[in-house]
Amino acid sequence: MKRGFTLLELIIVVIILGVLATLGFQQYARAIERSRGAEGRTIIGQVRTAAVAFYTERNSLDAFNNTTAGIGTGADQIPLAPCRATHYFTYAVDDAATSGDVLRVVATRCTATNGKQPGASAAFTLQLDSDFSLGTDTWTGTGGY
């Protein structure tokens, strides 16, 4: 009497392992991309800190912009578009939404053709809306950040 597995049983096991490996890889890729979002959250937090200092000094965010936030194209600045090989995102203070007590900062994920590699498949965003009079921060975004 021979003991062993039939060809059908082996094929079924290989298929199951393939499905599990595919699902695991997708979860791994999502976790890695979320970790890249940490750069965006950290730098947006730095911009918010600069905005708090500006607001404390002037009691308004009316003149707060990319320049006062330290966002620009210089090597020592927070990167403004276009993307740089040193960062996963570009950053901008939304001038249309930032005034009075309200701050909006947007980070845009660099795509596969530019920025720190590997790039994203789309220009996902991470956004912080802060209302200093209410003391609220609201994070929104696309791409799982």
C-alpha cells in the first residue's frame, strides 16, 4: 500500500498557497505605502507648528503662505512642486482655504516618474485642516494615508 498525495491534492495546495501569497503581498504593499505617509504627516506637522507661531504673533493666518511656512524650491526648504529625489511628497499651503483662523496644508504623493523612488501609481494626497479658533485638526486623504 502506497502512501502519498495525489496530483490533484498537490495542485489544490499550490493554488491555496498562491492565493494566500497574493493577499499577503497586497497587504504588505499597503502597509509600506502607509509608512511612506509618515513623511507627509511629519512635515505637515512642522508646517502647522510654523503656522501656530505665526498665528500667535499676528492673531491671524491671513498672510501665512508657502514662503512663511518654509516651503519652496531651495535645497534646504520643504519641497514645493516639482518632486525631488529626497522626498515622497510635495507640499503646499492652500492659499484659498488658509485665512483668519483656518489653515490648510496639502501633501501630494510623487508619482512613479519623479520624486523619491518608488513613486506612487497616482498623485495621492494627504491634507490637514486646522481651525485655531476651535482647536480642531482634521486629516483627510486618498491612498490610505
